[in-house]
Amino acid sequence: MRDRGCALIIMGFMSLVFLAIGVGVGLFAAGETSREARAIAALPELDVAGFRQTANGDLVVVTGGLVDNADLASDEGFVVYWEQEWDVEYDDEDGWEGDWSTVRTVAPDCTLSFAGSRLVLYHNAEVDLDNPPHETTVYIPNSGQTVEGIVEGTIRHVGFKDDDPVTAVGHKTDGEGLTPDRLFSGDRAALVKYLQGEAVTLRIVGGIFALVAVGLMIASVVAIFRR
């Protein structure tokens, strides 16, 4: 009897956890992503003169191409990139699972060709890299748990190279450039569509967690009345 009571308490607790996750992901995270998409779509189209007239600190969006930047990854050609490691862990229900974790972000000052001129994208170690077009595996261990065909501890670089089209979203730093919060491989319209798709995915994930929470709540209530 005590074991059954403990099980009901655990089910009730888990239902609250899943509900909190569902609300957080499906409502707050999705809403924030959707608002960001609308905000980017509403930003003015800037030329060089318009950029220089914009007040320092204002949010801006510019699209151009990376040019004349140093290769920062041993002849791989990367200008801005993530260094990621394949982490593996064991799950009691699903078995071995793997995922990429970002070890470091390399995002120095770099040059963007923009509207017939050039801007500086200033260093930001926390910049988001969306839809990066290039990936290079730089290290594969001789042994380790293999998940999805990738050996635990494998290291890769993912990011942007010179001549890549890039949309930068960030705050104007000075008359020469901006500090990007987000770099996207493509133009503004593609970025807005990408963020809208992310918002939809978050709503679906949040909805799934909420449904699981409701299911656990119903199961708990039924179990209580059957005691």
C-alpha cells in the first residue's frame, strides 16, 4: 500500500514537471522565437548610409558576404565556427545516445561585404550560428562507444567561411560595424522563415510534454479512485 502511494506521488510530481516543461517550451520559448522572427522582419532595410545614421546600440540586420578574413582552423578555411565534441551517455529506456556539445565558439572580429562597402562583425563569444553551411571532422578517437556511426569524443568544426552569404542580427556598435547576436547562412527572408519553423517545432514539443502531463494526471486520478 505504501509503495502504491509512493508511486502516485511520483506520478503526480512527474506530471507537474512535464507540464512545466510543456508550458516553458511551447508557450514561452516558442513565443520568444516567434517574436524575434517578427522583430527581424520589421527591421528596416539598410544601405551603408542608413547603417551609419542608425544610433549606436540599436538592433540591426544586415546581409552580405564574408571577405578577406583569416583562416582560424588550420587550413580548414573557417572564419567563425563552433568546435563541438560528440558526447555519449546511456539511457535506461533508450540505450546509448549521442549528441554534439559545443566546446568553444570562435568568433573574432571579421569583415562583411555589405551594400558595396564593408562592415566589421565584432567579436562575440556567445553568438548563435544558425544553419552553418560547413562541417569538418578534425579528430576521431581510436576507440570508444559508437552511436549513430560516430565514435565518442569525435571533434568537429561547424561554421562559416569566406564567400559565404551571411545575415547578421545584432546591435550597432559604432559607425564601422555591429556586434552580432546571431549569424545565419542565407538572407533575411530565409532567416525569418527559419525562426518561424523553430517556433512551430517548439510548440509541437511543448504540446507533447503537456499531453504527457495530462495523461499522467488522469492516470493518477484513476489510480486514486481505484484504491
